[in-house]
Amino acid sequence: MRVVIADDAVLLREGIVRLLTENGHEVVAAVGDGTALVEAVVAHRPDVSIVDVRMPPSHTDEGLRAAVEARRLVPRTPILVLSQYVEVSYADDLLATVKPSGGSSGGGIGYLLKDRVAAIDEFLDAVRRVASGGTVLDPEVVSQLLVRRRRDDPLRELTPREREVLGLMAEGRSNTAIARALVVSDGAVEKHVRNIFTKLQLPPDEEQHRRVLAVLAYLQG
């Protein structure tokens, strides 16, 4: 994969550069501020960008705002955001960029806590899934987003098991990984996923597109 990295913490940035290059990926740009991120995405059209939420000058949400701007200029460009803490409003802003437009999903997105980088295999897997158009959300992000569930819950028709499957989908897990986590067969998970699509009134479409729509309904309901 061709990757852009944006993080003002030099040690973390260079650590991610080394990790990716040692695993066969090409880092086409490693920058330390939001403006440089947008310029790098426009210039290189990377397979995925890894972006810190907080960057200069104010160290609040410059990275996230730059990521949103990059996706505006280069639609569907995959973005994996890293954050020191769970920022629910930031996750909402990022999710808003993947709402379908014109019948197609908005490209891969991810939101992970920086601690997850230490779990190298899981982190690399998350990068690959976002690059391929998937949605990867830290379990802690999912938990906090669900606190805001509105009274008119669009998921009220789902069974407890279907909600559990959808929660694991929100973390970016494949059907096989969900089956392992729940200790059930792949076929059982596929049946639950089909039921979820039906109950959320998601018509037959490209599989990844419907998974993104289902996750959005789960998190933003």
C-alpha cells in the first residue's frame, strides 16, 4: 500500500513509518501538520492516510479537520484517525464523511486509540481494512458512541444476538472473526448479517457498502 502519515509527534510518526515499511508498504509522505496532510493526499492519492486528531497549532482537532478536508478534495480517500483519547464528537464528524452519496459508500474510515498501535498485527490489519474500504472503530469508541442512542431506535427490531453481531461489525471484524468471537459457525453469522440487512431495510447491494450503512445505523441511531 501507498501510505501518508500525519502526526506531529516525531517518534510515533517515525515508528509507524518503520513499521509499515518493514511490512512491505510504501510511505509516500510523513508530515507534521494538517495543511501538509491535505497537500500530501492531493498530490499522492494514497491508498490510506494515518492521521493524528490533534496537531499544530492549537493541538485540538486540526488533524481531523484536515482529514475531512482531504476527503472533500479527494472523495473516498481512506482515512485512519489515531487519538490519545476517545473524542465522541470527532468520531461523529469522521462518520459523517462516509454517508453514502449517489448510491456509493464514502470510502474506508477508521478511528483507533493510539494504544492500539502497540498491538502490531491488529494495527496493520486495521490499516489494510480501511485501505480496502472498510470501517474500523476502536471498541471504546463504539461503547461511548452507543451511550447517545436516541429514543426512536432504528435497531429496535434486532434481536440481542443480531445487535451483538452488528457491534462486532462496527469494530471492523469479518464474518469469520465474528464467528470466532461468538463461538458459532460462519453460516450462523452470515444468517445474522442477512437478517440485519433486512431489518434495517438495506436492499441488495455491494456487500461492503451495506456493512458500512449498517454500522452507521448502529452508531448514529
